[in-house]
Amino acid sequence: MLTDPLFYMAAIPSVILLGLAKGGFSGIGILGVPLLALVISPVQAAAILLPILIVQDAISVWAFYRTRDDALLMQMLPAAAIGVAAGYLLAAHVSVPMVELAVGVITLGFAVQRIRAGDASAATVAGRWGGALMGAASGFTSQIAHAGGPPFQMHVMPMRLDRDRFIGTSAIFFAIVNWMKVPAYAALGQFTAANMKAAAVLMPLAIVATWAGVRLVRRVDAANFYRIIYALMVVVGAKLIWDGATGL
């Protein structure tokens, strides 16, 4: 694997996308696993990228943890743990393409609606139970299809948090969710020497890409930040729909 040029042709852009996502451009990281899965199995791709994600999480948390929303994290994280556990227990009975298709349709519809509505609907925010539901959905889809971002964004983005508070809350949420997924991958026997060696080789690029994301996102005008994220959600939603439809 590490001597195959095709592996690096997929792995390098995959890690860069993940780094930019962890740096603050939420959403595009969801493209990382499917891209790497073009040359290796999806399960192996996810296993290789999980240690990379955890290191990238540490960088993004360090950069933005001061601007987190603790109340929002307390609302969503316990439910996310339930979602991750449910995803692991139900993995054999749930169709990944169907989950991708459903999440993609909802994500695309949500993003298009928000773009058309603009700031006029910014105050429409789900309550505590809505947050718990989306937290569980994020944990579940993250475990099943590595697609935890859209449910989180659909709950948080209508709140119109300032840019750094949104990024800080997202960074901590997914840092914890990714650690929740570690036991499942260990139980599946995916932390092999070959996979960990591949992760180690890609790690320096992952660190540089995350720092680049942190620096770039801070150059984005706060007023335009949400427009960029909504546009990325359109891309992510379309990608999930494609993956789900072609996988059925």
C-alpha cells in the first residue's frame, strides 16, 4: 500500500480536505473517506484516517477551545454517545448507502432552504430535545457512514453563533465523538500495523493541512463564513446522495 502511487494520489488530497475541515471549513472533511476509498476498502480508509482525525482534532481544539459553547456541547454530546453505540450495534442491519442517501437529501434540502431564506429565518432554532435528537443522529451517522457533520450543522447553524464559537464547539464535539468511535474500530480489528504505519506516514501532512485551515478560516470575513458553510453543505449533500444512490 505505501509503495503504491495510487494510494498517495487519493490519500494526499483526502488528508488535505480533512485538515481544512478541522481548521474550520466544516463539511468538506466528509469527502475524505470516500476519496481514499477509491483505492482501498472503505473500512480500511476509515481506520487509517481515524488516528489522523484525532490528531487534527487536537490542533483545532487547541486553536478554538476558548470559544466553545458549553451548554450546546452538554446538550448534544450525551445523545451523540447513544448514537455512536447504536451505530456500532446496528451496523450489520443498517444499509450504509441508505443512510448516506437519507442524510444527503436532508442536508441538501436544508442548505438550499437556508441559502434561499438568508438571514430572515436565522432565529428559527430547535429546542433542547431537537438538539439531543440531532446529537444522536450525528453520532449514529458518524459511526455508520462517517457523515456526522450534517446533523450537527443543521441544529447549530440556525443559531448564528459567531464564527469562532461555531468552529470551537464543532471542534470539541467531533474530537469527543471520534474518540467514542475508537473502541468500535478496535473491536473490528482495524488498528493493524499496516494501517497505523500508513496513518503515521500521512500525519505530517495532516498537521500542516490543519494549521493551514486554521489560518485560512480566520481570514474569512465573519459575515461570509456562514455563506461558505452553506455552500459546502450543498456539495456534501450532493456527494452523499450520489454515494447512497450508486451504492443501493
